[in-house]
Amino acid sequence: GRPPLHPQHSYEGLVGLERQSSKENRDHQLDHPEEETGSHHHLPSRQYHGEGSGRSGLHDAPVPPRPETLLRYQTRAEASALKQELESLKESLKRSDLTISQERNGKRKLAASLRKSEEERESLRKKVVQMNKEKQHLTATLTKVSEEKQRLTSNLTMVTEEKQCLTVALTEVREDKSRMEHTLRDNTAYISKLEGQLNQLEKSWEILPGSLRITSVCLGKGSWGEVKVGFYQHTKVAVKLIHDLIISDHNKGLFKREMQIASHLRHPHLVQFIGAVTTGTLTIVTELMETSLRKQLMQ
């Protein structure tokens, strides 16, 4: 049940170690194993010759190692190997920790980059949603603009047709205007002619003061004036003289207006108007009746 020896700590190596040390040292080493400092690197190169080599000396004869010593050397060698392996594992663990740390840093950077990418993705998604909304709004606006364009095109067609109709009507109106202007010129000339004749007619009732002779015979008086007998063109007439106190520009205008109206009146029951004097003392000339309203009433 003994564990196998390491190839570097073979039986020959252990025998060489026993040959180098004395018996006392060997006993001391067996009693105090913690003070052993030997190593197979310091053992002499003498080898054990076995029992047939003779017994020339008791101390020179090789002594087989005890099992405890073999086990101790084996344990020490395995401990050294384990220590070296442990150191190697520690170095490997350090490198692994460094690699893990670098990977963690890389993962953190990758996670930060991933979060940033997610944020950018979310921002782009929101922008895409906003752009889609704007696109829908622009599409709706474009549809309205297209409908408005169609409506305006239709209105433009109608306006063009109305313009053509108005152009034709304007041409006709211009022709009518030309004809009316020609007619107006003719009518204006005719009206001017009539106005000249009318002015002559209006002034036909005016009497020059020198052509009227007034006598002292008084036929009557009133608040506006007095009536006397006179002669106009060798005809006996009645002459009404208006008082100078009531003569004003306004009354002169009223007097001429009444004379203009009286000159056009013709009736069997009206005294015939002959004329009037508008310069100096305002005078009205009418036919002279053989009697008067007073006499008729008295009779």
C-alpha cells in the first residue's frame, strides 16, 4: 500500500543520501525530521553495491532507507511540486483575474455602448414616429392643397369664361357708348338750341321801363304795392307797382319765378299777364278790366 516514488527520487538516490550521512546523523534525522535539510541535489554520487560487495567496514556498508524516510521524501517532493503547481496556478489565476478584469471593463464599456446605442435607437424611434406624424400631416395638407388647387382651377376656368363673356359684353358696351356719345352730342346741340330759344321765351315777358307810361289814376292799394292805369304800346293796361321797402335779393328771385310761371298761364277766368319790369321799381303789367271785383260784389 506504499505510494509510488517520483522518478527524480528513486531508490538509488535515497541510498546515496544514506551513504553520505553517518549512522548517528541518520538516527538524529529520524528522531528529528524537522531539522532535515538534505536534498537529492547534495547527495554524493556513490552507489550501493549490494550485499556481495563485502563487509570491509560497518559504516561503509549501505543501509536501506526506512519506509518513513521514503514516505517523508516523497511527501516533501510532492509538496514542492504542489507548491510549484500552486504558484503556477496563482500566476495563472492572476492572469485570469487580469483577463476577467479586462473582460469586465470591456463588458462595462460594451454595456455602456449598448445603453447608448439603445438610447440612440429610442431617440431615432421617436424621431421616426415624429417624422411619420409629420408625414401624415403633410400628406393631409397636400391632399387639401390638391383639392384647393382643383377648386381654384375650376374657378379659374369659370373666371376665364366669364372674362370672355365680359370681353364680348365690353365690346358691345363700347359700341353702345360710341353710339350714345354720338347721340349725346346731337342731343346736346339740340338742347343748346332749345335752351337758347327758352331763354328768348323767358325774356319775352320782360318790359323795358321806357316803353311803359304810367298815369296818376290809382285803381287800388295793398301791402305789396299799388295799382295804377298805364299805357303799353298804345294799349290801356293795369300797372302794379311793388313797394321799394320789401324789395330784396330774395324777393327779387321770388318775383322773377312768379313772373316766369304767370307768363305761361292762359285761362278765361284769369287776368291776362302781359309783362313785367325787373329793373328799378318792380312792376307787373296786366290787362285792364272794365270793372272790378269790388264793383261786382257791390252790385
